[in-house]
Amino acid sequence: MQTELTAEAIYKQEFKTALRGYSQEEVDQFLDVVIRDYEKMAKEIDRLQTENDSLRRESSPAAEPVKPAQPVASNYDMLRRISNLEKAVFGKQVGPSE
């Protein structure tokens, strides 16, 4: 996005005076506010573009997903292992007490 005006262009702009023109002091004060807003807007745009670029680099498909050091077991796998251990320790008699 390219704007026609920059803070510097606004600052350097001069207007001709006329017999019944605007108060030059009021115009200058208003332009000072406009310049500050342009500068803030330009800084915010730069910040957002930098953040956007950073986020795009982080989410690029070239980056390998982080793999866990050990395989993650589901609850079902855990219960099955516990059941197998109980059978190995107590034999096939494991079950609800009768």
C-alpha cells in the first residue's frame, strides 16, 4: 500500500495566503496533528508487517513438525498393558471378585 502523502510531505507543504484566508497558526497546528498520526500509522504498519512476516515464517510448510521424544500412548493402550501385566503377575484369574 503506497500513500500519496508522507509526514515529511505534509510538513513541507506551504499554502498561499489570501486576504480572507485561514489562520496560518491554526492550519499549522492541525497539520502537526496530521503528521503525528501519519507517523504513528506508518510505525504500526511496519510493526504489523514484521509480525506478519514472522508468523508466516513460523507456519511455513518447510518447517518440520516437532516430534515427541517418546511415542504417546492412548488410554486404551495403557489399559491393555496394565491388563497384560496383571495377567502375567496374577495369572488368568484376574477379574471381578465373585
